[in-house]
Amino acid sequence: MPVIPPDELLRMYASGIFPMADGRDGPIMLFSPDPRTIIEPAQVHISHSLGKILRARRYTVRMNSAFEEVIRNCAAREDTWISEDIITSYLQLHDRGYAHSVEAWYGEELAGGLYGVSLAGAFFGESMFHAQRDASKVALVALCLRMEQRGMPLLDVQYSTAHLLRLGAVEVSRKEYLQRLETALALPMTFYP
């Protein structure tokens, strides 16, 4: 599958499906895992050490100021599912106002961040990276706060990792996920601006 057109990508997300490439140069494949991992924005877990970093305001949070830089940093690892076709697909979706980055800046240096897709009351987190300690966690907390403020109930993080579970992620069945997704997609709201 080559570059995915924006409308097709949005239909996939609305159906509970997301794409991943088979390595940096491999074909794009589609996934809808069972179980699915989500975070309820109000339930994000802030550890004592992360709380100290947030209170110290070490990082400044920005949104959509460096989308391409964020996605390319997320792809810059040995084992990646973010191919050039994936990057092009999400850049097109960003241009349409559906793909967003949440960034943690240390001065004028991009220290970490995440990117994903928003549709109504759902945000589909795609990937995150950090160049400095806890910067991606700061971006995730900022994302959850923004979602809470907007009344967005569903943060889809796709698969479980120990890192995400420590931040409050939980696994739900595909059936429950699709029910939550349907509810979130019926909400008349936007993530940005």
C-alpha cells in the first residue's frame, strides 16, 4: 500500500483501524488489535518525579509548531514502522488539520514530543520520542490535559508497553474499544485550535 490519502486514513481511524509499515522500507499494513490500549485523559498517572519536572516547568509545551520534525524524530530509530510513505500520509493529514504534534521544548531545542490524529472526541496517539529525559511524558500529560479541557474522552495508544502502563494506560477488548470510539466520534468537538 503506497501513500494513504487523507480521506481514506480518516475512514480507517473511524473504523478502529490504523496503518503501520513493515519496517522503514516495507509495505504498509493495517491493524485493529484485540485487546486495544487506551488512556482515559483524566486518569493519566503522574509519578512523583514527573510531577517535580512539571512543577519546575523545565519544558515549554507547543502544539503543531514542528509536526514534521516530531514525526521524523519518532521514525529515527533502528526498529521503526514509520516509513517515508507513512510520513507523507500523515503530513497530508496534518495539512488538512487532523494530524497534530504535541511538543516539549527546552529553550529553542525540541526535547521530545508525540504525534497523532484527532477525530471528534478521540485522539489516536501514533508515536512519541524524547531527546531529553521525560520530555515525551511531559508532552503526553499536556495532550491529556488538552483533551480533558476539550471534553475528549478517548486517547487510543494502540498497544501496551510498560512505559504506557505506568502512565495509566489500560487494555480493553476490541468490542469495548469500538463502543467507546463510536461514543467519542459522536461528540461535536475539536482538538485544535
